[in-house]
Amino acid sequence: MRFLTARKRAEGLGAAHSGTEHHWYMIVSSVGLALIVPIFLFVFGRALGGSHQQVIDTFSHPAMAILTMLLLYVGLQHFRKGAQTMIEDYAGGMTRKILIIAVTVLSYGLIATGLFAVLKIAL
Amino acid sequence: MADVNRGDRPLSPHLQVYRPQLTSITSILTRLTGNALIVATLLIVWWLLAAATGPDYFATANAVVTSWFGDLVFTLSLWAIWYHYFAGLRHLIYDAGKGLEIETAEKLGIACIAGSVIMTIITLIII
């Protein structure tokens, strides 16, 4: 009889050695997004189809600029991790690795481009 | 012999072996809508970049975004984000270990579908 707890015996034996943090990030970001998405939908929906000046005015407002940047960052991180889970479910081997890298590149590319655009409009 | 099938094992969801049910369909839709929203995100970021660049480039991007194609993408995406929104809230309930009884789970599935349709219509009316 060894004096080991059940947790100690199981630790490090998982296939991936990680994953809880990933799941927890999805929970935290989903709550954050639940707070800001509805506001964005209504403000963006109103700006859509407006003139160039109206769009500039909408996103120049500090609250809307901050909200949009938050949404782009948190939303795309949420997408990156969610898409990664989907890839891990359906693809394996080299395909999986290439797709995960592609999704990561796309997500950070969109974050950087989006933040640059909003900052340029707002400042 | 334990390693005979290494690397060729079935991947997790085994979609092909399950009979479609409200709970599984609403779960699949969550993933589908979440990932499909990247299309609208691409359009929005491009549109913002165009607005930041200047009136000429904005006119080009705005023409695409407000065309029938843009309308189609944004209308479908509006439903997708509301669906994903409600399904995400349902996920939080499930993660808390609640609502997992079959009867409750099916009611939550109907709530996701109904809620997303209603909120899509309300959003379209308001904006």
C-alpha cells in the first residue's frame, strides 16, 4: 500500500498533459463576450450601410472603439481556441498541425489588422 | 498487439454512428455557427480597415458589404451569433452540471433555436 492520493496517481497520465486551461479560457471568454456582443450588434448594425463619415463617427467614440477592440481580441482568441478544438476532433497528424498553425496565423492577423483599423479611426 | 491500430483509431465525435437528436443537432450547430462567424469577421475587419484608409477604399468595401452578398452573409451571421450566444449560455449551464436530464436538455435545445430566431428578428427590426 502506497500512500498516494487518487489525484497524485492520475497526474501527468493524460494524453495531452494539458487541456483544462483551454476549456476554462473558453468559459471565461464566453462570459466576457456575452456581455459585449449584444451592444456591438446593435451599434454595428446601425453603422452598417451608413456614409463614411457616419462610420468614422461611430467608431471614433471612445466607448465604441474600446468595445470593438475588446470584441476583436477576445472574440478572435475564442475563435482560435474553438477552431483548434474542431480541428483536433476531425484531423490528425500533419494536417492537424498545419490547420492549427493556419487558424492561429489567421486569428492574430485579423486581431492586428482590426486593432490597427479601429485605432486609426479613433485617434 | 496493443499497438496494432496505432494512429488509425476513430477520432472523437463519431458523428456517423449516432441517430440525429435535438441535443446532438443543437450541439453540432453550435460548432458550425461559431466557426462560420469567421466569414463575417473577415468582412467586418476589411470594412473597418477600408474606413480607416479613406473614403475611396471605403466606397469599394462598403459596396461589397452592403451588396446582396453582404446582406446574405450578415443576415445569416446575425442568426449564427445569436444561436451561438444562446448555445454558449446553455454550455455554461451544462458545465455547471445542471440541465443534463434528457427532458431539460431538450427544452434547452428548443430554447436555443427559438431564442436565436426571435433575437435575430428583433435585432433586424431595431437596426
